[in-house]
Amino acid sequence: MSTAKFDTIGQYLLKRLYNAGVKHIFGIPGDYVLGFYDLMIKSPIQHIGTTREDSAAFAADGYARCLGMGALAVTYGVGALNTVNAIAGAYAESSPVVVISGAPGVREQRDDPLIHHRFGPFTFQREIFERITCATVVLNDPVIAFRQIDHAIAAAHQFCKPVYIEIPRDLVMVEGYPMPAEVMEQFASDETALSEAIAETTELMAKSVSPIIIAGVELHRRRLQGALIELVERAHLPVVATLTGKSVISERHPAYLGIYEGAMSSENARYMVEQSDLLLMLGVTLNDIDTGIYTAKLDPHHMIRAALNEVVISAHRYPRVSLADFLAALVFSAKTSSDGFSLMPEALQANRFPEPNRSMTTARLIERLNQALSPDMIVVCDVGDCLFAAIDLRVHEQSEFFASSFYTTMGFAVPAALGCACARPDHRLLILVGDGAFQMTGTELSTHARLGLNPIVVVFNNCGYSTERCILEGPFNDISSWRFDRLGEVFGPLNGYDAATEDAFEDALINSLNNRTMPSIINVHLSADDASSAMKRLAEHLKSRVKGGS
Ligand SMILES: Cc1ncc(C[n+]2csc(CCOP(=O)(O)OP(=O)(O)O)c2C)c(N)n1
Ligand SMILES: [Mg+2]
């Protein structure tokens, strides 16, 4: 009979993760983490094996974006270090991913052995992760291990960033000790600054003739979408989103005008933002992507910018005001308008498809996907021209759009979609990916297949690294040509289609939509010099700037 009074450290970690909403853990086993794996498969948490550790981290990132937390468990050195790029991405993109790494046992480490997967002092791995997470803990002391676990999970929640938990293999089955919960300091808004910021904002809004909201990524990460929609609907304000904030509001809402991304925006969205006399920027990060490679024309003197914990109006600043409090107070004080939305959102193209024998282009592909999107679809997009093309994609009410749109790491989409599919089994995944990015982590499609998932993968096959070609053409942008449609033989079961023309794409798309039992992949042949409408708009703009000398 067991005499154990408390959970073991491994059991406690699994319990706390489960209570935080983590029902799946992604990763690849190794001897330093096997004890933890053994506990995991005996727990209610399901293990999802991936083909590579960075895929596990991307999957956990997708999972976290859907449910608020995701986790992966990997072995020491070779496993953990394989996740560094993906975890740096989760850090840059504010995604609360819990990295669990096994490690040599505490007793083993004492003798300083030359043990496999070791690459330096045993502290090195934690030090690496310290730079790309908001908390790192090494569970090498049973007395404080439970508290360290609580701390790491609370930090991931609070800061919306990855955390690192290292568990030496000889402590997985050692009992820990319950401790009183640590009180983490919570950010509290300064009431005076908040009310002054709100008073000034409402006054400016009342005077403004053409106010517009620019909705940013932090609204999504802090789960403030509900407050945004309330504000939009109460005050009848038009809204655009940034690319990193894409889908923070339904892209079919009557107040929504599209993505604003400087010269890459649609004409309508660009006009509405750039002629506005009051930009209400909520949770917007002004990075190069969201400013359309710095082509945005946003006048700071017409700007109210609510960031995570400050509000900046024109040239002055209200410190210690949280985005959530500012938005809640703004909703409360918004003058409700009984007018309907009198906006002119750009109508979705309703062109006829397919045009017989017509070669497929990126612009037409997006048009057709817009028609095919349904409210139960989540779109996960890789970087490359498909990301810029997605500016013109309009996702529905309950659907979401996820991408590594700020960090822009290739290889995100196929594995992140795996995480989304596990998190939201009632949704269908549409994956947009370039031929180059697919070659990085496309093997994860076989995990989708193994689990009986049914994503539709659209490969934008433009014969290499097209985005890089736009910057500097050279043989380094050529890649080998893969028969993506034939991957079922190796990665399957899955349906593969080859689509060079609109007719072929139409057949492939209809078959893919109808087949819900396995993944589908459509290899869409695009010409190497084809580009999304957004890229063309940017090129036009840059050309006219050169001609105009500005
Ligand atoms: C991991 C990683 N390596 C390199 C890059 C640099 N990069 C950005 S876009 C791109 C080409 C992407 O090719 P593909 O997926 O085929 O999309 P395309 O640009 O052709 O539309 C490269 C190499 C990157 N963003 N991420
Ligand atoms: Mg390509």
C-alpha cells in the first residue's frame, strides 16, 4: 500500500497544467523525460507525438492561441534546443507556451559526468531559455517544487509569454510539499490617470468627424475581443485591424473595413485610416509588418494609442493605464448611437469560378478561398507571400486567423494547425503555406493524418522563395520541386491534388471540403513571378515614391 501523502512533482505538474486547460501535451520522448512521459500517459492529458521538437513547440503555440495555454515535453539538450526558434517566436508573439524539459538527475549531475546530450555546464540550457521566456524554474528541490510550478504557470498567464520548467529525471517521482500560494503582483491602473485619459478620449471623439479604430494584436492576446466588439457596436465606430491583429474582430462585421498595413492595405482601408482625424489605436504594436514595411501614414497628433499599460494621446502620455481597464471604461462611457453602420466595407469579389483553362494566380486563389470560408474554419498561415495575400482574406465570426506574422518564422503553419485542431476539434483547419515553408515542417501533416484530422492544406507553389526573390533574385531562392500531391504515399492517408488551373483547383477544393475523414493537400501551381495583390500594391507604392523622389 502506498504511504504517499502528497503528489509527486511530476503528478503535480500534470495536475496544474490540466487545471489550466492543457488537455494535450506535444513532444518527442527521450530518456531524460521518460519518467514524466510515463506519468503523462497515465493522466487525463493526451500526448501528441510530433515528427520534430520545433513542431511540438509550434503546435503548443497554436494550442495556446486557441485556449490560453499550451505545453510541450521534450528531452534534455537535443530536444529542448530544437525548440529554441519556435519558443523565441512564441515569446515575440506573446503566446503562453509551457516548455517542459527532462534533465539528468540531481544525483547524476553531482558527479559532473560526460553524459549524452550534454553540451556544457548543466545550467546552460536554463540560461538559454531565460532569454526567451518570462520565467524559468528547475525543479531540483522537492521542498519548493510545487511553488515553482505554480509560479511558472501563473507567470505564463499573467505575461502571456512562454515559461520553462526543467525536471531532473530522478525527481519526477519524488513527493513535493504543498505551499501557500504565492501572491503575484498584479498590474493595477492608476485611477486618476485612467479617468483623465478617458475624459480626454471621449472629448476628442465627440469633436472628431471621422474617427476610426485600429485594432491590434494585444486585444487578441489579452482576450479583449468581446470588449472591442461592444465598443464598436455601442459607438458605431468603423474598425480596421493590423495584420498581426487579424481576426480580432469578425472580418465580415459591417463595421470592419479590412487590414490596415500602409501601402499594402486595400484602397478603402487605407483611405479611411489616412484621412481620419482621430485614430483610436487599441493594442497596436507598430512593427515593420503592421506598418506595411514602414509605408503607413499615421499622424501621431491625431492618435490615441492604448498600449498594454499606458495611453498616449498626441504628444502626452498617461502612464499606468491598462489596456483592459481603458477599453472597459471607454465602453462604459461611449455614447450609444442609434444610427446603423453607414459604412461601405469593400464588397467581397463575387467573380465566377472557375474560368476554364485559366492558370491560377494568388489573387484569384484568395478570392476563391474567400467564397469557400465558413464560420467553422480556422485559418493558419505561414510566412511568405501567402501571409501578404491573406490581407485580402475575410474570416468569419467564430473563425480565427493565426500566423507568425510578427516574428515571421517559416514552418509555423502546419504544426501550429495541429495544435489548433487538438484545441478546437469542432473547427476545420485551412492551412495556407508556401512551397518553401512546407518543406521545413510539412512532415507534421503525417501527424494530422495519424490522428484522423482533416485540415485542408493549400500550398502556394511559386517555385521557390518568392518573397526573397522580390528583394534579391539569385539561385539561392530556388528549391527542389516537390510533388506535394503525392505525399499521401508517405505521410498518408491523405488526399493529394495537383492544381495548375482554376478548373483543377475547383475540383480539388470541392473534394477537399467534402472529405472530412483525412487531410487534403492541394499543390497550387503559381508562376514564379506571380504576387499577391498586397505585394503588388506595395511595389506600386515604392515605384511611385522613387519616381516622385520621396
Ligand atoms: C525559419 C526561416 N528561415 C528563413 C526565413 C527568411 N524567409 C522569409 S520568406 C522566405 C521564403 C518563403 O518561401 P515560401 O514558403 O515558398 O513562400 P514564398 O515567399 O515563395 O511565397 C524566406 C526564406 C524565415 N522567415 N524563416
Ligand atoms: Mg514559394
